[in-house]
Amino acid sequence: MKVAFFLSIAILSLLASWSSSSPSLSFLGIAPQDENYFRKETIKCRNGSRKFTKAQLNDDFCDCLDGTDEPGTSACPEGKFYCRNVGHLPTSLYSSMVNDGICDCCDGSDEYDGKVKCRNTCWEAGKKARDKLQKLIDMYREGVTIRKREVEQAKEAISKDKAELSVLKAEEKSLDKLVNQLKVRKEQIEKAEGKEQLEKDNEDRPNVQENFESTEASGKEDSLTSEDDVIGLVEQEESKSEHEDTNVAEDGSESIEDMSKEEIGRLVASRWTGERTGQVEETGSGADSNEGKDGSLNKPSDGDSEKNVYDHHQSSITDDLDSSSVVHEPGLDKQTQFLGFTIHIQSWLRKMQDVSQNLLRSVSWFSSPLDNLDADKIRKEYKESTARLSSAQERISSLTEKLKHDLGVDGEFYTLYGQCFETKQDKYVYKICPFKEAVQEEGQYHKTQLGYWEKFEESYSAMLFSNGAGCWNGPRRSIKVKLRCGLKTELTDVDEPSRCEYLAVLSTPLGCLDGKLKELEGKLEMLQKEKPEGHDEL
Amino acid sequence: MASRIGGCRRPFLLLFLLSLASQTAFSWKKDEFRNCNQTPFCKRARSRKPGACTLIADQVSISDGLLTAKLIPRPIASQEEGEENQQIAKPLLLSVAIYQGGILRLKIDEDPALDPPKTRFQVPEVVVSEFDETMLWLSRVSTEILDGDSAPSSVVYLSDGYEAVLRHDPFELFVREKSSKSRLVSLNSHQLFDFEELRVKNEGEEWEERFKGHTDTRPYGPQSISFDVSFYGAEFVSGLPEHATSLALKPTKGPGVDDSEPYRLFNLDVFEYLQESPFGLYGSIPLMIALGKSGKSSGFFWLNSAEMQIDVLAEGWNADSGLSLPSDQKRIDTLWMSEAGIVDAFFFAGAGPKDVVSQYTAVTGKPAMPQHFATAYHQCRWNYRDEEDVENVDAKFDEHDIPYDVLWLDIEHTDGKRYMTWDSVMFPHPEEMQKKLAAKGRHMVTIVDPHIKRDDNYYIHKEASEKGYYVKDSSGKDFDGWCWPGSSSYLDVLSPEVRSWFSDKFGFDSYKGSTPSLYIWNDMNEPSVFNGPEISMPRDALHFGGVEHRELHNAYGYFYHMATSNGLVKRGDGKDRPFVLSRAFFAGTQRFGSVWTGDNTADWDHLRASVPMILTLGLSGISFSGADVGGFFGNPEPELLVRWYQLGAFYPFFRAHAHQDTKRREPWLFGERNTKLIRQAIHVRYMLLPYFYTVFRESNTTGLPIMRPLWMEFPSDEATFNNDEAFMVGSSLLVQGIYTERAKHVSVYLPGKELWYDLLSGSQYKGSQTHKLVALEDRIPAFQRAGTIIPRKDRYRRSSTQMVNDPYTLVIALNSSRAAEGELYIDDGKSFEFLQGAYIHRRFVFSNGKLTSLDLTPNNKSSKFTSQTVIERIILLGYSPGPKNALIKPRNEKVEVGLGPLVLETGLGSSSLVVTIRKPSLPVDKDWTVELV
């Protein structure tokens, strides 16, 4: 009875404060647009399960499981309480928050049993919200414009790249043909030379051809070796850390008697924490203590990741060249440079083709003794053409690599290709290179791979890098980079909400979507509509 | 399931588990811990043959109300040939005391008058002072010659139905029924009793013990005690926490036991522990309870805090011993071995299992009454990283409409693992943070561990080292071990002065950044010492009064828990009930707070193992306990997490916790469906809080567990004896976990003759039957026992704090006589006023269509508690619809009776409707009747 008494007092006082349009005291917690539903003598539970009478509406006893009959009380756990929040946005609360002694609605309408007095803060809160929203909208407007421009630029650049690619491909074909012709000729010359040589000397000397070829081969190998070196180096590091870890992890129990008390303490603590122990921690080689147990954890085993390691190496060289502070690599410049190179190839090619054809024609197939001048010429041409061909192929593969990526609906993410963004948080520098990788750097030497590019997620509103360095007792590291609307492209926030699962925010004009702007504008419009004429009574 | 994992299969299980664990860097390392063969006292005791003891009781008499005797070697003439047992050099003193309620206490120690090199350690402050007052002053002893004996036996009164018999030669002590003379519990029936008296080192004798590079100097030499205890008429024995084993303890030695290792009681911080292992875990209670066919139960408790090893001997273990025991009685024999201390043993005569627990808790104290909030849901993780994290997690609970009461901070919240400090970067505003939580009625718990960082700028260390409050190493210097903070020392909490000093550190003026809504968690108090032998403290470390750590070890955590708990009482001027969770425990821990089962693992086996572990703790007095929901190590699949929440909602202590390397697993992180399932599981707990709190109060007054084995409620139903998959919450609720992935069906045995009602759908099931049920996604099987009344609150809130004024629902489950009974206990949920009678305690009785509310509070109470809360709904299960009205008296008002849902949550329960008395608005603190008309 007492409850009912409180309820009616509270409702009456609430009624007094409401505008005169409020229809009935039992309509507490009902949205205005829903009031008609409740204007009958018998009302249906929304889930259709049963019916209830008007007297049972908000009588503080739950009749409908879905809470239809108790929009204004806490009686039904699944009920929702509607706060009008005049001056701000209306909200819908869980019934668990009605009369729980905590003010949830800014108009205080959720607390009416007299146990707590809630101040109406809708007007202040609303104004703050509107101002904030306005600022956000202003930024979005500018951002959307920038985005449009960037999208155009990206489209243009992509089509240029594509055009370049097709030109390059055509020319790769003809270059390839030329190189082959030169090669055949070169071999004939060399064969002839060999024969001549044999005739000249009766001694058994290593022939020129072999000599030449071996030099060539070793040259090729050289370039290969440098690649191998990179991988080998990584592997070496891996196996080194593996070795260290083995000491820690596996020899631990056996060598425990040789360890100092402190070492034992650290070792045992590391079981729970996975932290490296003792000096190993200080050298900070980056690997976690158990990675060594399974050396392959860090070592890319499939072709893809091997390639990544290679790329990674290349990029660090590039970065060094770019000088440390400027991570932002202006993609356009690079492009022009490559474009220039292509044009250069084209004109050179035309010239070369003529020259070579002439050369090929002029050199008599069977003339003997050989004209040394001609032979040298052929060799030189062959060498140059080969170099040109491999340059062209390199460029083709880099363009193909770039264009094979999902660059967004309008290719808008083209502008992020080849760029890196970084931010410093505490002792770590986080570096995100879209389409490539994400790393965490601590000081100069301690680098942890947070992940390699995987894909866009959540309809291009987030980038996912996965398969990073393994975690002790946990998954491989990964990072999700959420895109937010911002006027500059910068990394603003990095967090590790779950162990080894990182979350970052990249603010960029690319995140300023027109649709979202419209939505915000709509929201502001609604907020302004809710503004009461004279809100003194609040 | 446990029964299928018999002794012979254990090695395979171990292998299997080890292979599972091998994907993590480390797993449980068997060889890091001593087994019995590596433990000289255990090896020695275990290798002794029945009949080895040649002691007899001499000079038996009554003095100071006790039955006393001296144990001396049997005179040489009567000793059998070839016996070279080096028995005692000096007579031992024996005394038997009898206490009210069927409790016998046996003490055997060296005679202080004969100048032993050292006083043996007796564990102080475990036996409560009220117990001492219940001693019965013995004035009469009768003599009797037992069948086949030549020497007499002395018989004294124990209780109305039982008497105690001290057999003089050979020395034996047992409890028997007066009428039938059949035995109940006995000690030294196999003459395995052994007592290594302290002595001077013999020339050339080696006392040192070495294990894994650690040397134990053992300056006092061998001092172990062992003896056999037999339980007559027993079908199984239970107890001896803490082991991750089945509820009924499997034999550890004898025919059919392959992997013979006794149950070890030695508090250890075991990394990634395994189930089905007799190795010791974080706590130790040397209590064993036996149950026999007739529902008759007895118990045995050895108050001793040194390392203990206990064998449960398989039938036929002594086939070749030639000793004759009363053979008509089925019996379970056990062997108890301890490294040091004295014999201070308690025999509990039962007669039922509830009586045994009540007797045991009469000795060691009844469980503390927790604050109400502590009985709700706790959210923990190692670690909630910073204030922002805390704020976000807190907000997400509201956003998802999931109630919770307590947010926990693990070790990372401190400034470099200096407890009672805060990391200034991550937690710059601890008071503000706690106040924000408190504004929503929520509480916070921070961790405070016993290892103190050796840093002169740390105030605790500075004071403790200056005052000499640390445990000393064998050379007398402050013991220096390694733990989370690095080099650490350990407070000597055996000293009352140190405890008192330490408890003052919890004062608001001392613990900076603490507020009244902050409570405490004690971890690592085994104590865990990373570079110590078996990850603990050396046994020759020295405590207050020259006590060696070996003597005290198992009670170290107990005293630390005690100091912390007392600290919180002091902090609140004796007006605020403490809440302290501890990992280590000992007999009596129930007086200081709750316990959890330590670092479990996110797998189905650990989910299953949690039930017998918690049940065993409950039998041993620690009724407020739980396991980490979700599993501490590893990442649970959503299904496992959901099932764990569904089970955990019925644990007395309901907390989710996770290792720092695991993925975040707050309830909303696994998609909408799983969020809903977890919300529902937590809702079930909140709905049942009034019932839980009432059972907590029952436990507080009787010592009975919250979570009980089925056989505790149905001791004469043998089908319950091997069941540790299902359990009772209080006496009215039965819960069956689902312990397998993608379970289609679940079998549940419902004991007794009466019906059971599905807790959420109201469907009826017959008793004394195993039912094969469809495994539902949204809940595990739970049933209300016919003949009971369960009080609920059907409105969920952010936390239990906001539920205080919410109305109640009573669910009446009718039995075959169409009757039911239940209780409701309410107090302020916070203070100690209830001790002065400031509480509401009602008994609801339903019979002949009438519900009556009766007052159970005593008349002489000096304080009063009132409530404006009403009962908003009465549900009748098993009542055929018919009556349209109910008449309320004395108000003389008719209220409507109709059909309504059993639970107010779609998806939970079924759509079928049950008889409901609508809005009776009955004041909860008044007498009234409601009659269906």
C-alpha cells in the first residue's frame, strides 16, 4: 500500500511538472508516439502472449514478460523506461534503473519514489551535446570535402598506374624478345670464340664462355645472396633467441641448482607472467620467453610471410633513407619518379631496338675470325637490355602488388599505400604501415611485430593486421586500426585491451563519410527541435 | 564420471593432460614437489607394518575432568621376539577430553616435566574459546575387559548414544555406540602409532635434508608422528581439502592402487594444477568425514599445521598383518602422518553428516556472516589496467544490463607490487574511482599479499624490518625470498603483535587511497616463495617463539588471513563486516572470510573438478568458496564460459577471473547470444540472493555448507554417495552442472521420495530416479525440492545494493502432503548488529491451503531491524488452478489469484503458467496468513 501511495504522489508531482499535453498519469515511461497503444481498456502484451487491463498498466506488478504493462516501473526485468529529457535527447532505460536511487535520465524522471532527488540537467547537458555535435559536424564537412578530393586523386593515380602497367607489360614483352635474340647471338659469338681459342692454344685452358657464364651466374647469385642474407640473418637471430630460451625454459629445472636464488625466483615468477628473466629481459631481444620453445612461432614458414620479412627489410632501408623523422612518404613523388623512369625506358627501348637490329643484321653469322668489336657490342647490348628488362619487371611487380590490394570502394585508400604513421605512447613507438605491417618499437633495437596486413574490416572502417609475433601462452599479436574522421591523417591512440590484441585509432579524412555527416546533421536537427521555447520551469 | 577414472586409468589421464598442457610454456611440474618417497618421515611411516607400535596406556586415571594416561613401551618380557622397534625413550602424556555434542579430543605430547629439547608446536587460535567452555568434566571412568584382551580398557561417557574406550594394551582409542557396542571411529587399531621424540643428535647422524638444491638444516631432527584411524561401517570417506580430486576420496594404497601416493596436505602455490591428483594445493584441513549405508556419519580432525600425508587404504591392504579387528563391521582404514607437532585430534560421533560438520565447526568456529554484497557477483581480472579500464568495464555492465557488485584489482594496481600503494600513473585517483563505483552501490577489492618488497622507502618494509616483524631464516636474519616484487620478506603473522600491527595498516589513514567500499584479497599466502623449496618457505625458517616454519607451514596463510580480516574490522570500528578472500587456508579459515580454488584452467575438466573441490571445502567448514568462473589460465570457448557462469551462479562465492595473458572475457564480448546467456546466468544468482543470504545465515549459525553434497541432505540414499556432479544449495535447491561440450543430454539423479520442480520452468520430476534431460543452451538443470519455500527477488538492478527495497517473491513447492516450509533471513547486510538481534527471520509454512509467516527471532534481542519491503508475488508449484482469490489476515483483504510466469525473463523457463497470488503486498517483517479461497 505504501508503495502505491508513493507511486501516486510521485506521479502526481511529475505530472505537475510536465507540459499540459501529458495525457494520463499511468503513461509514465511511455514514449509519446506509443501512447495510443495504451489508450484502450484491454491492452495486449507486445509479444502477444496475453492481455492486461488499463488498471494493470504501471501498477508495479509484472504481467507481460516483455514489460509492456510496466513501462514506468521496475516490475518487469525486460521493460524499458522512456525519458523525455526535454532539452536534450530522449532516452530509453532498462527498467532495472527505475527507482534504483541513481539518477539516469537527465530530467530525473526515472527516480520518482522520493528516495532520491534528481536535478534536471537536460538543458545543460543538451547544450553541451549540441555544441559538441556542431563541432563534429563542422569537422565532418571539411573532412568530407578533403576525402572527395583524395578519392579523385586516388582514382586518377590508379588509372595512371594501370596505364603504366599495361605499357610496361607490352614493353616487357618486346624487351624480352630482344634480350632473347641478343642472348642467342651472344652465345653463337662465344661459341665461335671458344672454337677459335681452342684452335689457337693447344693447352687445356678454361674457356671463355664458361668463364663468362660463371661470372654472370655469380653476379646473379650475388643479388640472391643478399636476399638470402636477410632471411638468414633473421633466422640466425631466431635461432639465437631460441637457444637462449631453451636455456631458460628447458634447462631450467635441470640447471636450477646452479642458479642464484634471484634467478630461480625470476624464473618461477615468469611462469605466471611469461616475462623473460634476468639479463635476458634487459637485452630485450623482443621474443617472449617461450617463443623459443617453438622456434617457428616467429619464423615465417610459408612463402607469404617470408616475403613479408623481405619486404620488411626493404622498408627499413627505405625508412633509413627517408630520414627518421619523416615517416610520411609522399606517394605522389615516388610515382612521378617511376613514371619518369618508364618514359625513359620507352624512348631508350625504341632507340635500342633500332640499334640492336642493325647490329644483329650487320654482324655476319659466319664471319670468322670474329670481329671483336661486334662481339663486345653484342655483349654490352645484352647486358644493358637485361638490366632494363629486370627494372621493368621489378616495376611491374611493384605496381601489380599495389593494385592487387583492396583499396576501398573508390580506391580511396590508395593514398595510404606506402605510407607509415606513428605515435609514441609511454616508452613505445607504434608504427602502422597500411597494406604492410604494424610494429611496436621500444628504443632503437627492441622491435615487436604487431601484425602483417590482413584486410579492411567493418566496411572499411577498420584495418586489421594479424599474425604478428607470438605471445607467451597466448595468441600471435594482432592489431585493429579503427578509422576515425579527422582532418589530418595521424595515429592518435593505441591500446591493448586484451593481452597481445591491440587497438589503434587512425584519424583521417578518409574516415569522414558523407552518410555519417548526414546522420549527424539529422541528429543535431532533432536535438534542436527538442529545445523547449521557454525552459524556465526546468 | 570420476568413478570411471579409476586408479589404473590415472596415468593415462595425466599423460593426456600433460600433452594438453604442453602447448603452454610451463605446466605442472611433478618433480618440483616432493613425493612421499622423497619425504623421509612419510617414507618411514608408510613402510611400517601393522603391529609395529608396542605402546601401552599406563597410569590411566581421571584428573581435572580429563581421562589421562602415560604411553610407555610394553615391558620387554611381553614383547614379541625379533622386535627391534626403537620405541620411545620417555613416556608420552595422553589426555582425552569430552565436549558437548559428541566430541572427543585426544592429545598426546611429550611430557614437559621430562625436559624435551624443545616444546612441540600446538597450533594456537584455531580452536575457538566458546568450544573450551563446552568441555564436560569427566568424573567417572569404568573398566571393561574387551573380548580376547587380558588387559583392561577404560570407558568414559561421550554423549547420550556414544562412549569412548581407551584400550590399555595395546594402546587404542575408539568411539562406540553404547547400545550395540559397535565401533564408530578408532585410532591405532592397527598399531601403526609412532611418535618420534625430540632428542639429541647421535654421533655421525645426518639430520639435514636436501631437495632440488635446497637444504633443510633440520636442527631438531626427526619429530614426526603417524597413526592409523579407522572408520567403521563407512562406505566412503571425504574431506582433506585441498585436492583436485573426487568428493569421495579414492584409496591411495593397497590392492588395486597403481600410482600410490598419499593425499598430501602441504600448502603450495602449484602452477597449472591437475585434477585427479593427491598432491597438495593451496590450503590444508586435516578433517575426514565418513559416511555409511545407514546414513551414519563420523569424523576425525587432527589439529596440526605441519606437512601431513594421509593414506586412504584400500580394502585388503593389511591382508598379511595378522591383526584381528572386529570383522563384522565394514571399515575404511586410513594412515595419518605428520612431520612435526603433537597429536591434538578430535573424534566426531555424528550421527549424521550434518552433525559431523556441526561438531567440527563447534571446534573451529562457524563461518563468518558475509556482507550482502559479497554474496553477489564479482568481476575480476589480472588486471584491470587503469582507472579508465575500470570505468569502461563498469559502464559496460550497465550498458548491457548485467548486474555486478564488486570490481577487483590484481597485483598490477600497486606501485611496484608494494601492497597498499597505488601505481601513480595507472591509478592516480583511487579514492575517486572507488567513490564512483560506490555511487552505484558497487564495491572494490584490492589484492594485498604477504610478501613485502625489501625497499627501505616502502613504509611497510621500513617499519616491519625495524620492528623485527619478519620471519627469520635459519641463521636468524630476516628471511629474504623472491616473489612478485623481487626480493621480499614475509611478515611473521604467528606473532599476535605482528598481526595487530599489520591489521592497523588497513586503517583509512594508513592505507592511502582506500575508502570504506574497499575490501581485500589475500593471495600467495601459502606462502609462495618463488625461489624457495617447492615454491615456498624453507622449513627451517623461524617464527615467533622459536617455532620452525615446518611446524606452522599449513597455518601461515590462515594467520595472515586472520590479520587482514581483523584489520578490516578495526578499520570499520567493529561496525563493518570484513570481506577478505584468501587462497591459502587452514582449519578455522571460515571465521575470517572466503576462499577460492586458486589458479584453475579454462577447460571442461576443471569446470567439473570445481564442484567436488567446493563441496569438500564446505564439508570442512569453509562454506564461502568458489572457483574462478571461466578458468584462470587459458581462453575458454564461449560455450565453456557460458556453462561456467551457469554453474558459478550457484557457487557460494561467484567470481569471474582470468590470467593477464588471456583474452578479455567480460560477459559482453562473445556476441549478443552469449551476452544474453551470461546475463541470464547472473540474473539467476541475483534472483536467488534472498535465498542464498538465508542459507549463508544458516551456515553462520550451524556451520553447514552453502553448497552441499546430495548425501548431506539425503544421507540414507546410497545412490547419492558417488555423486559429485550435482549438489544442493541449502536444503531446497539441487543443481546439476553440464560438463561437456555441445552436450545434447544431461543425466541428473534426483534423490528422495518427493517430487522436484524445475527451478525455472516448474516442470515436475519424480525423486529416486535418474532423469535424462535435454541439455538446454540457456541453463543447467536446477530443481526446487518439493516441500520447500524459496524466497526470491525478481527485479534485477545494477548491483545487489539497489535491491534492498525491492519486493520479494515466494515460490512454494508443494510436497505430496500439499505442504511446504521455508525461511527468509534479512539484516542490514553490512554491520554486526545482527549479533544483537537486529534481523528479520521468518519461517513460512504452507499447509491446508494456507500460508503462514512466523517469527523466528528470539524475544530477548537488544536490537531490532525493520524493513518496509513487501512480498509482491506468491507462486505455488504443484497446486492445481482453481481458487480465484486469497484472503489475507489480519488485513482481511482479498487479493487476486491467477496464472502467471514462474520467472520474469523470456527465454528462461517455459511459457507455461503457474498459480500466482498477485500483489499480496505482505510486509516481510510481520505475522500474517494468506488463505486460498
